[in-house]
Amino acid sequence: MAEFCELCAKDLNFPYGDFKGLTAKKAWSEGRAAVVICEGCGPIQVDPEGNCVTIDCFKKHGKKVK
């Protein structure tokens, strides 16, 4: 079964993505994230809400952090 981040799911008009909750909020606050494979983005890291945060994903979803 295909799995998508929140941003790819939105692009495909799906109600939600598949990765919400995979990154714990505590891990996120410590600068860590779950690594997953999104069918649209490829191998990525996701935030606690399931959004792609990888700046060099296939769709360029992630944002650079200063």
C-alpha cells in the first residue's frame, strides 16, 4: 500500500497522510525525526504532524532552517 506525507496527500486530494505521530514531540524538540519513505517525496524525515521536512526531497517540500 502506498503511503504519503501530509503535503503529498493534500496534493492528491486525500483527507490526510500516513505519517502523523511517527515522530514523537519530545524527539522533535530534541532535533530528531522519523525517517520514512513517501511515495511522492522518496526517503524523507517527518515532523510530528506527518509533514515532510526534508529540503532535498523529490517535491522540495522541506524548508531550510537558519
